[in-house]
Amino acid sequence: MEKTFIIDGQEFRVQDFKATAEVVAFSLEGIKYQYSLVTREGPEFILDRGTRIHAAVSSANRDGESVIIANGVEALGSIGGKKIKKDRAAVGSLAAPMPGKIFKVLRGPGEEVKKGEPILILEAMKMEHSIRSDKDGKVKKICYQVGELVQGGAILAEVDG
């Protein structure tokens, strides 16, 4: 299977792309790459090819772009031609102010919240950011779990008033 990845604006076409529970393999510019999948937990995984690589891929933003972090190097990437439908944000939805990682969920679906009360904590730029309810109501939905990476603008939670 051929896939096109766009990383930092540069297009990479890989051939023979295969991803299983044990192996990630592809060819790039005639060179074959194969990595053993050591572990995978949500968006984070460890690949091995003589040297271990710790990587994570965030959820895609509305333009279909994800933050890709491998061995401490960060890049913005997407699968070519695939974009997420650009819907308007749902009324009562709370968006991430910047890319980050869900650190803690403080309120679950069905729980009452007051305007300004924190619903979850986003860790970004080595700081914790409280995502607060914009009105009195009930938490309708929490869109991500603790540890998941999110893009700036991603809808994190919804509150019904």
C-alpha cells in the first residue's frame, strides 16, 4: 500500500506501508525500513530497529494535521489528501487553546458544573491549563482520555446548559 505523509510541509511517499500489532514497515526512496513495535499505549508507542524510538501522534486537528513527536523531535504531519470535516464547533463545546496532553479529567459526563469550574487539565508547554466550563450545566461529553495528545482547537468537552 502506498501512503503519502506530509511532515513540516514536505511530502513523503512511502511504498509497501504495513502496520501490524508487531511490525511497522515501509519503503522510502527505495530503502526498506522495518521497525518492531515494542509497545503501544494509546497515541504513544515504542519502535525498535537496533535502537529504540519513543514516538507519539496527536489526534488530528480540523485540517487533518497531527503533531508527531519522535525521540524528542516535534513535527507537524498529515496523511496527504485526508482532512477532517470542518464543522463549526458545537455550542457548549470547550476547545484546547494549544496543542498538549490531557493531564487530568476532573468532571465526567452527567456531572453538574458551574460557570468557570474546571472540567479537565491540559498539560502544554510544561504548564497545566485548566479547561473551564463556559456556563452552568451538565457535562455532556469528555472527548479525550488522560494521556492523549490533542491539537490546538480540538474539542475537549461539551457542556449542556
